[in-house]
Amino acid sequence: MRNAFSKPISCATCILFLMALTGCAYSIGPTKGIVRFQDGSCLTSGSIEFRNITDGTCFASRVNNRGVFHPTNINGKIGLPVGTYEVVIVQIVLTEDLAKRDHSHGHTVPRRYADYNTSGLSVTVTADQTKPIEIAIRAAPEE
């Protein structure tokens, strides 16, 4: 006599079971990216936001000290869907009382990148794109 456990499990059943175990976590499009300056150095602090030019949907992320970000929607899902996005990068640098040699934030992001009207940055995500997003910006001129 055979019991229910002796039947082969289908691939679909396995996938559904694994999705249930992982909380159905999924992502769409690129799940990470990097912000670099034109000289190749990474942005070491800040945040980035993507706004879909068609429907205004926004995705945002903090940028870590290696320039890496993970675009996330308002519901916490990671991944940037197909579409074209305007991009802003914001960096808050508190250096009022620090000597220039003591700054540890790397290059400073010019203020123009913090406004959709002046950033000039955009990203287009295509179907089935999983390659990380790469964004290159110019550093603020040395003072």
C-alpha cells in the first residue's frame, strides 16, 4: 500500500512550497545599482530616488559606503520595473566645524543632482534586465 508521501512531487508544487517558505519575496527588474563619480570613485553616502516618467511611481534607497543601492517601492519590494525614470541623488554633508582634511564623505554631490528639474539623470529599464544599474555623476568642484 502506498501513502501520500510516496508520490513524486511536481516542480510546480516545489516552487509554491519554496515561495511560501520565503514569504513570496520576489523582485522585478534590477535589484541593485551603484553610483560612481566620473573618476571611478564611489559615492560613500546619500540617497537615491527614481521617478517613473509615465506614472510618477517612485522607488528609493540609501546609498551605502561602497556606492551600492537597492531601489525599493513604497511597499518595500526591491526591484525597478520596466520603464524610464528620472533620477535624483541627495547627499547631506555636515562639515561646518570640520577642517577640509577631516572630511570622510568622499566627493561631494553637487546640489543640482538633488532636483528632478536640474539633475539631468535618467535610467531606462528594459524587459528581463537584471544587470545592476550604473550611474555616473560629476563631483562638485574643489573649493
